[in-house]
Amino acid sequence: MGDFLAMGGYARFVWPAYGVAAIVLLGLLGHALWAWRRASAALKDEGKR
Amino acid sequence: MQRFANPNKFMKLSGPPLPWIGGAAALFILGGLGLALFAAPPDYQQGEAVKIMYVHVPAAWLASLVYAVVAGASAVGLIWRHPLAHIAAESAAPLGAGFTLICLVSGSLWGEPMWGTWWVWDARLTSVLVLFFLYLGFIALSRAFDDRTRGSRAAAVLALVGVINLPIIKFSVDWWNTLHQPASVFRIGGPTIAAPLLWPLLVTAVGFLLFFVALLLLRMRTALAEAKLRALRFGGG
């Protein structure tokens, strides 16, 4: 496990690269889901009036 | 084409497949990167630093591909006034900017141990940085006008001008002396990269592509819902 995390001495380059990819992709996903829920909830509200 | 021009039809057709595309995207990305981290052998020159490639290369492919989608949709919007075209372009652009950012940062993290520098102003790196700024310019311009149609058209023109950058990115490694290595997958004569390293790369790339399609559809649905909302509130209808 320690060997795996060490990435042959390149840990401080490999893991940040994967981390940035995860942050950007999850950020895009989170924002898109939040905006969709907000818009469809507002649309439902508007329909009730 | 006209059959899909109807926003109501788009809403009906795009809803059901969306969770499946999203689920497949998660499966392919986790599977591809899992193979990359646990199964793929270290490179004989790069050692384990080659693991960065599995994030960097699919992100780079998507960065260019999404720009082609943005430019194509912009052209359709300008020429045929297709009602969904500008919405598609504007929904795709932030996703393309995200892939470009992943490409730039992961490339920089690979460059430091392999080249001895985080950044060089050579043709490949500079043209990808220009791509990132084209995305940001497109996003800013599309939101810069009170009249949404004017903003969409101005941004669409910028997207079309920026298309010139795509062949520059692709062929920069052949046309100029650059630190960046030449193409090793999409090249005449087939890939030069060994199969155990190639497979995780392709699976991750398919995952990134599915992720893009799923989020593009979701963002377009959101934009259409917001447009409907504006029409209900301010359209007097």
C-alpha cells in the first residue's frame, strides 16, 4: 500500500494530477445538478400560481 | 434535423437516457483510471510518472473535441438560427474549459519531473493555453449583453474565428520544434504505445466523452427550463 501511494517517487506529481481532475469533474457535475434542481423547482412553483 | 429543433421534443427525448449515460460515464472513468493505477505497468523511461498521462491525454482530446462541438453548434446557430444551437454551444463551453484546465495542470505536473520545468512557451503548450482563453472569452462574451441573442451571436463569431487554433494544436508537435512529444495514438500507421498502457487510456477517454455528453444534455435541459421560466415571468403570457 505504501509502495502504491509512493508512485515510484512521483507521488507529489501523480496524486495532485488525479486530484485536480476529480475536483474539476465533480465541480462541473455538482454545479450542473444544483442548477437543474433550482430551475426545475422554480418551474414547478411557477406552475402552481 | 428539424424534428429535433423543437425544445419540447428535446426535453422529452433527452430525459430518459440521461441517468444511463451518466452511470456509464462513472463506470468507464473509474474503470479506466482503476486499470491505469492498479494494472498498467510503469513506463520504462518515465516510471510511475506515466500515470499522469491517463488523466492528461483524455482531457486533452476532450478539450479539442468540445471546442469543435462549440464551434459547430455556433455555426448552426448563426446560419440556420436553430433554436437549440446557441444553447448547446453555451452549455458545452464551460465543460471544455474544465477539460482544458485538467489538461494544462496535469501536463505541468508531468513536465516538472520529466522535463525539469512546469511550463515552456512552446507551440503545443501555448496553443492549448490559447484554447483555454478562447473558452473563457466565449463564456464571458455570451453573457456580456442584456440582449441574450446579441451575446450568443457575438460569442458564436468568436468561436468560429478560434477554430483556426484546432489544427495548430494538433499539428504543433510536427510543425515546430517542441518539448512535447509527437502523437502516439491517433497517427498514420497506428498507435506506437503498448497495449497494456493504451487500454486504460482509451477506456478513460470514452468515460470522459460520456461525462461530457451527459453534462451537456443536463446543462441544455437546465438552460431550456430557465428560458421557459423567463418567458412565464416576464413574457406576459
